[in-house]
Amino acid sequence: MVKNSGTIWTKIKKEISIWRTGALPGLAVTTVVAIARLNGLLQPLEWMALDNFFRLRPSESIDNRITIIGINEDDIKSLGTYPIPDREIAALITKVQNYQPTVIGLDLVRNIPVEPGRRQLVDVLKNNKNLIAIEKVLPPEYTPPPNVPPNRVGFSDVLLDRDGNTRRLLLSTPSPKDQSYKFSLSLRLAETYLLNKGISLENGIHDREAMRFGSVEISRILPNSGGYVGVDAGGVQTLINWRSGEEPFQFTSLNHIKTNDFKPELFRSRIVLIGMTAPSVPDYINTNAVSGLKPHNHIYGVKFHAHATSQIISAVLDQRRLIKVWYKEWEYLWIIIWGFISIIIGRLTQSAFKNLLAVGVASIILVGGSFLLFMWGWWIPVAPNLLILSINGVGLSAFAFYQRDRALQSQIEERQRTIENTFTYIHNGPLQTLANTLRCVQEEDFPHDTLHSQLKRLNQEIRDIGEHLKSETLNQEESLFLISGLKLNLKLPIHELLYEVYTSTLKRDLPYFENLKLKARSFEPIEDQHLNTEQKRELCQFLEEALCNVGKHAIGAKRVQAIGKENQGWYTLSIKDNGCGIKSNSENKGTKQAQNLARKLGGNFKRERISPRETLCELTWPLKKRNLIKYLLSL
């Protein structure tokens, strides 16, 4: 039970470590994206997402409560003049009034006379109580036609976002001249139409500064509503809910009216809007939210007012949803949730394909869910979530793949080091004893007691290595086991370690150690910054191997010396004996290990006869910090 608890706790700690590695960068990305959104850097992306959601909506039916009379190029050509004379406008209004429209909106600037027919137009505007004229209240301003009372005037001003597109509708704004409130053309038209149905304009209930028709309260835009950051929310503004469809309103022209080429139903009990739809008269508003516009991304002003008016009356009469936004706290909680989802994807996916698939599915769910909420009237953050999902889901997963690859490579390297160290233990211990035993067996009259003793020692050495390898798994980076039974702490200075190796090895029962009369050793210190733990291990094993070779092969040796010395930034570790010298030039396992160590250290190794009865084994390497770098790169 205790063992299982320990295993579970180990797994938990491992998982916590993995999550710490993966989650901190992911949380950092989420935080950076949230800060970028708070500073308005993501506004263009969020506006783009909103526009595309409008374009993706299915087509709606035509709003038969609104008819547009567009004065087009053919109308101007048939009249032979522009601006359109007041007489023509007066005649048009008079003829439309005969078919009893509920309200007429004149989206034409008539603050100065356009003769002939000025007096005629003034009389028409004055006597038709259901006619709304326009003015402009934001700079540059222009006044409404004369003799039209304020309650039959609506402003035609349009609000533009920083990218030049229109997404907000200004419903009313205070007038600094008379301390009153000015209403927009679309609000005036909707107010008149709905009042005819017994529904009046009132203040909001949830928001006293908002506007309300019956039970429908038009939500206001605040400076940081939705994807907006620090927007000028002066007056009463709301988001435009464009009506989708190739042609959402019924349409006719001035010439059709003059030639009676229309059906009376186009005007009876309807809202009629009169305005310019001629490309030569640039009465355009920019938007990317309405598809099929000609010219591209431009909508005529009179059509814009039709969309705005339809938005209000459709919400009141048809329960068509207005566009609303979440509270800021909910929006940022939503962003944080998707930050965690992206981190989870990076943690759970185990391959590049699965990761891309998971990110793709999550992105579809995010966009699809956000679009469904938009269809229900909610504009929620989607651009920052997609950005977080892409960076965290793909980028951090790639980082996780790199970490896993590094971990796998580290495991392979660790296994290789374990194999090499195990062989070194065997080579420097049991194999040395076995070689000595085989040599003794070849001698005549070799005592059986001695053979038994040698084999017993061999058995014990093998067992000691096995026990050491079992215990070394937890601390093998910090200790070194010598076949003599000595266990060294590799945190000690290298000169102390070399001294311990030298003393312990010469005590081993090897045949040519018995005749040694002079045993000399001297190891100069090396600063710890020049060697890491693994390098210390391999240097100690090199010295052990070199001394064992003296004990096995240096026939007739009377002296042995091991010297470690620094000279001009280079360190030399040499082992010299006065035995019979080298008998073979072939490279054995020990020689190959020494050459590999020299390569890691950026130095040189040599083993040579220096006189008929002297052999030198020498390792030389530079004492510079770059050795550590070269060593790490060689792993």
C-alpha cells in the first residue's frame, strides 16, 4: 500500500512538473493577449470577426415595411440636371403621399434652394406631418430645410471606426445650442411608425440612459463594449444589426414614380425613404459586413438608414435580436478558459498530426460556438481566443515535442552512460582479476588454494558491482564506485579524488604491484569550474584503468608514479612505470575509452614506451571554460 502511494505521489509530482513547464508559457501567452486586447491592439481582428459573422448569416426575408426610392443615374440623365430641383422633390413627395405611407424620410440635403420650385418644396415639407427631413449635427454641420419643426428632423450623421467602416449607430446626441437631444433619421422614422401602432419611445428600464419601445430596450455601446477599447461612446449608440440578404428592401426609382411604373402597395402604410443611389453622387458608407454590395464594400446612405430603421422596428415587432455584448468580466473569463483549453491540448496530444487535428477541431468549435451565440444576438470575443489557441496549441505543443525529444535523447544518453560505466566497472575490476587468474593458471604447480581464492575474489567483485549498480540509480551523478569497495563522492575536488583512486587501486591484489618499491603520486588542484561531475568520474576511471594496466602488464616494475600537473593553462595527468614496456600496439578497450575522454575534454592522449623499460600513459587537456561547452556539445 505504501509502495503504491509512493508511486502515485511520484506520478503526481512528475505531472505537476510537466504542467509547470507547459502551463507557465501558456499562461504568459494568455496574459499577453489579454493585455494586448485591453490596450486595443486586437480591435481590427475583432472587427474583422464581427464583419464576417454578419456575412455568414443566412439570408433574411425582405422587410416589406420599408420602401426605398433611389434617385439613380437614369433619373439624373432624364432630368438633365443635378442637384435634383426642389420642384421634382416636391412633386415626388406629393405623389407618394397619395398612397398613404405611414412616414416619409427625405435623405436629401435641402438647406439651400435648388430652383426651380423652392416655395413649392417648403410648403410640402411644412404641410406633411409625417415627413422627416435631415440635418447634420457633427462637423461639418448643415441645417435642415426651413420651416420644418424639430420633431420632424433627424440627423443623418454616421459613425466610423478607425478602419473607416461603420458598425455603430448613433441614435441621439445632445445639442449644445439648445440643451436638447437630437434624434437620428432612423430613430425618427421608427418612432413615428411604431407610435402609429401604439408603441411609444421611452427611457430604458435596466439602463436609464438607453431607449426603449415597449418591452424592447436598445442596449447602449459603452467605451469598452465588445471588441471596442476606448471608443468615443458619446450620445446614445448601439451596434448595427445589418439585415442579411441580396436585397433586403423593396426598391424603386424617381422615373418609375413619374411614369406610374409601380404598385401602390409599395407605399401604403409603409416607411418610405428617398435618397441618392447614383454612383456619380458619392453618398457612400463603408462596411465589410454586407455581402453583394455594388460598389464593393460601399452602401448608399439611404440604404444604411433603411437598415438602421429596420433594425429597430424588427426588434420591436418581430422580436428580431439586437446585438448585445457580455460584461467585461465574462469576456476575459471566456478568454482565460480558452487559454487553459489550448494548454490542455498541448499537454494531451502526442504527435504533430494529433496536435494540429485537435487545434483545428477546437478552432471549429470556438468559431462555430461564437457564431451560434452571434445568431442569438451576442457578440463575444473570438479573435483573441483563436490567437491564444494557435500560439498555445501549436507553439507550446511544438515546445512540448522538443522537450519530449530532449527527454528521450537524455534517456538514451543516460542509458549509454550507464552501459559504459558498467563496462568500466567490470573492466577495471572482475576482468582484471580474471586476466590475472588465467595467467596464474598457465603457470606450473599453481596452488589450488590460490585459484580458489582468486575465483572467490572474482565472484565477490561481480556481486559488489551488481549491488552498487542497484543503489547507484538514485545518486549515480554524485558518486563513483571503485572495485576495491571504495565509494567516492564526486563533489570532492578532483585532486582528492585522484589521490583516493591511486591509493585504493594500488592495494588491489594484482601480480606486479607486489614488487613495487617506489610509489609516487602528486596531483595539483583544479578549480571546480573547469570540470563537471561526469568529467571527474571519467578521469578517476582513467587513472584506475592506467594503474591496473601497471599491475597486470608491467613485468619487473619497481616503481610507479602518477602525476597531475598544470602548465600554461593545460593540465597533464600521467602514469609512468619502469616495467618491461609495451608489448603490443593494438588498441584495447581501455585505450579507446581514454581517447574518447581526450576528445570530450578537447585534449590529447598517448600511451608509449619512453625507454626500454619505461612506459608512459598520459592525458593532456586545456583548463578553460570552453571545455565544458565542448563536452556538452559532444553529448
